[in-house]
Amino acid sequence: MIRLFNRHLGLLALTASLALTTLSAQERLSLEDCRERAKTQSRLLQQRDQDIAAAHARKQEVFTKFFPQVSARGIYLHMQKELHLINWDQPLGSFNFLIPDRLRHLGTIDLRNVYVANITAIQPIFLGGRIRSGYQMASLAEKLQTELRATTATEVENKVDEVYWQVVSLVSKEKLLNQLVALLEQTVKNVDASIEAGVATKADGLSVRTKLSEAEVKRSQVINGLQLSKMLLADLCGLDEGTPFTLADEATLELTLPSQTSHADEDLTLAIERRSEIRSLRLVDSIYRKRISLESSSLLPKVYGFASYSATNPNSFNGQKKEFGGQYYLGLMLEVPISDLFSGSFRRRTAQAEHRAKQLELAEARSKISLQMKQALRKADDARRSYDAAMKAVAMAKENMRYAKVGYEEGVIPLLNYTMAQTAWMSAQDSLIDAQIQVLLSESKLKSILAL
């Protein structure tokens, strides 16, 4: 007996140890943990990071245009024949044999193998502000990509919030349905005992079993939805498929709601300007304004300075020699557009029209965001009122079920009224869970919309 007892005790200890290991292996994630994981794993944010890197590289590329553009060239040229500047077969007629060979070679230039090396530097002096405008546009484009990343990060957070609270809601509903199923199962046992005692009918038993079956079907649907929602949340957070995890807000049916904060006196004008979408559109407006300056520069004269050094082999600086000889050049170049004045003026008009279109787009965005903020404030207030009403409904449903249970046990209330009270309590609890989640989501969205 003692050995058998020790064996059972060892099995219990092993089972308990495995259970604790499983629980400890599950990750416990808060809402902030899920947000950070989602932003780290988001491919959209990684794309935005690459867009920022590309915009920064483009800005550096434009910055190089302020400095001299230096290039080096090398040329090799092979010609079939030598150049003879004088025809020595004609000058003395039949006495050409008197002309010495050294003299005959004076008019011969050997260009059969020519090597040329050149290095040139061109410095823009005045381009009508084209380079400066281009650099300013590139700087604004880099800032624009940063703002777009902030907008994408907000969208990722909002998506995580929705899925997170959906999981919490379904977990709470599963617990609620488990309680309801347990109540109905106990009611079925009581009804069966009453039927055997002759104080209840089979119709009462079928009615209760129908309610139990409906509750079990709904619990199955909630469990399936919970698994799908957890899969989506795991994908957003970058967790491996099948990795067990729990959420910090799954613990109780009663969630901790944020304290109610009045945003009625919030300055919507300042809130609108804080939004990343508006900041992005303001940057776009500035880019298109700079584009007008860029197109206007094409109508102005351009001045370049240049310096160059060239070396050739053979060279003729001091007679023809088969060696490298070189010299430098310095100069200024003035370029005045003539025919380009027409196409340039049309490009400037195009830029001006597009700039006006972007200004209208910015004004429209301000109007829509203002409306969105007012709607978010109203939804947050409605969610709070719905929550207060749901709390009162739960309290009344709980009291009603208590009275129905006591009345049923005393035999003064029929079974149908008791099961209806149980169903009403479950419905009130379900509405309370929805109201809680709606309050949490509305507060989260309100902070995002007001850019707090």
C-alpha cells in the first residue's frame, strides 16, 4: 500500500510539474506588447523604412549638384595611314631625287596611334535657383516619407487594438457561456429529478435541453471565432503558428476601463494640424510650391564655369613628339534658353495648377478630419452611455435570476420563467462585454484621431 501510495504521489507531482511548465511556456502579452511586436514585424513599416532610406539617398544625390562635376576620359585612336602635308613627288619634277629624306619627313605627321587623356570640372554658377529648389524638394520628400511612416504605424496600432480587444471579448464570452452551460446542465438535472418526482413534465425537460443545446452551439461558434482571432493576432505580432499565448486582459469578465476624460474643450483646429495625414499633405503642398520655382528656373539664363586638362600622345606643342604633352583650359559658359521659353512656360503653368489642386486637397482633408473628430467624440460618449446602461441591465438581470431561482425552488415560478431569466442574464452579460470593448476601442480610436 505504501509503495502504491508513493507511486500515485509521484505521478501527481509529475503531472503538476508538467502543468506548471505549460503555463510558464505561454507568453503573457499586454496591449502595448502586441503593438510593439506588430510594429517590429510589420512589412508595411519595413517598406516605409526603405522609402525613407531611398529619400535620404536622393537628398544626398541632389546635394552633390552644388559642387563641381568632375569627369575623366581616355581615348585611344588608331588610323590606317600617316598624314602627308606636302606632296614631295611634284615640287622639282625630275629632280625630286635631290630632296633629302630628312626634309621629306618634315611634312609627315604620324597619327596612326593616338592617345588622349582628359579631366574636366564643371561648376554651376547660376541656374536660376534650380539646384536649391531641387535640394529643398528632396528634403521635404524625406520628411514626407517620415510622416507617411508615422501614419502607417498608427494604422498598424489601430488594427492590433481591434484584434486584441476582439480576442479579449471572445474569451470573456466563452467564460460567460461556460457559466451558462453549467447553470443549464444543473437545471437539466433538477428538471429530470422533478420529472421523476412527478412535479414537472417532459415538455419542461425538452425546453431546458433546447436552451442547453443552443448555448453549446453558441459556445462552439465563439471558440471557433476565438481561434481565428488568435491566429490573426499571432500573425500581426510575428508569433509562430501554434505558439501558445495569453492576453493580460483575459483574466476577468469585468475589464478595467480608462477613466472618462472630457475632450469637449479640445481645440479641434490644433488637433487637426497634429494629424500625420495633415502634416503629410502640408509637406506635399510645399513640394509642389517648390516645383513652381524649379520650373521657373528653366526660363532663366544659366552660367557655368569649367576647367579642363588634356594630354595627348603624340603631341605637337614643340614639334611632333611621341610622348604625352598637355595643357589646361579655363572658361565660362552662358546658356540662354530661346525655344525652351515656350515649353518652360507651359511646364510652369502645369506646376501652378497642380499646386492649386493640392491646396484644395489639403482643405478637403481638414474638413473631413474635423468631421471625423466630432464623430469620434460622439461615439466615445455613446459608448460610455451604453456601458452605463449595460451595467444597470446586468444588475437587474442578476437580481431577476436570483428571484426566479428562489421562486422555482419554492415552486411558485414555472421552469420556463427560470430558464428565461437565465437567458436574459446571459444576454445582459453579453451586452456588457460588448459595451466594455466598445468603450476601450472608442477611447483608443479617439486618442489616435485626436493625435494625443
